[in-house]
Amino acid sequence: MTTTEVRSPRMSLLLGSAVHVVAEHGLRGLTHRAVDRQAGLPEGSCSAYLRTREALVDGVTAYVAERVTANCHELADELAATSHDDAQAAATVTRAILRWVDEREILVTRLELTIQASREPRIAATMTALRQELVGVVAGILTTRGTAGAAAAAETLVASIDGILIGAMLRPPGQRKTFVRRAMDVLMAGLG
């Protein structure tokens, strides 16, 4: 999951537009025609690249998984630079989560896909691999920092951060960052 697929500019435009459609209208609103309209391309453009709806959903799923994985690896690199300063590490994690909240469309689409994964094995395979990748990266960070029981702690930390992200999305835009900061303070205090 750590590799990023090389895409043509047109395919990147289509997948970015598909993410916007899902974020605004849910997976039920994801159609080739809606993606073409969002991308400002002639009708039929999306289906020329992603022939079926299944291919379109799979493409969006892979695209979102790659973006989320890249964000997580970026955070790991930032944390590697904090040495063993826990306060600096906590501040780095909070800043990363605030950036993710600003990427609302990717976040909302990821949440939509996570729910859909409970019903569709194809999506579940990608979303499960994404989750394992995220937990693995966090476990690596915790191991490097000398945390006992890093694997279990990583699973809990990823689940907690997902909950914070969901909580943030349920608030009006002007309240999201305040909520994230408060929630992360509580979470980090609980971790010691």
C-alpha cells in the first residue's frame, strides 16, 4: 500500500472529481456523468477511463487509500524529526490531524468507503489493507519511541484518531479545529 500509482493528469482529475462527488452526494451519487460534470469534461470521459461503476468505485477507493497512506507516512517522517520529545510529538500529531480535517473531501470519502466496506468485499479488502498500513506505521513510531505494547497501542490510537476525525466532521466548520485540539489534548494526556 505504500506505493503510489502513477496516473495521467486526466485520470487524476477524474479521481479528484469523483472524491468531490462522493463527499457531496455519497456513494449513491457517484456516477460517470456526475464525475464528468464535476471535472468539466465532456460526457463519456470518465467511462473511457473507468468503464464500469465498479471500476469507478475501485479507482476512488485506491486513490483515497493512497492519499491517506501518504499523509500517514508524512506524519511518521515529521515525528522521526522530533526525537523523543513527547510534547513536540503530540503537537506534531495534532497539526497533522488539523491538516486532515482541512482535507474534508478525502476524509468524508474515506468514511463513506469505510461504511460501504462492511457490505462490499472488494472495498473491504482495500480499506482493511489501508487500516493495517496505518496501524503498522503508528506501531513503528511507537516502537521507535520505546512504547510497551506498541501494536495494541497503535490499534487503539488509530481508532481514537478516527473517532476524533468523525467528531470533527459532525461540527460546524468553525468549531472543528477547536474540537480536534481539545480531543487530542485529552487523548495524549491519557496516553501519558
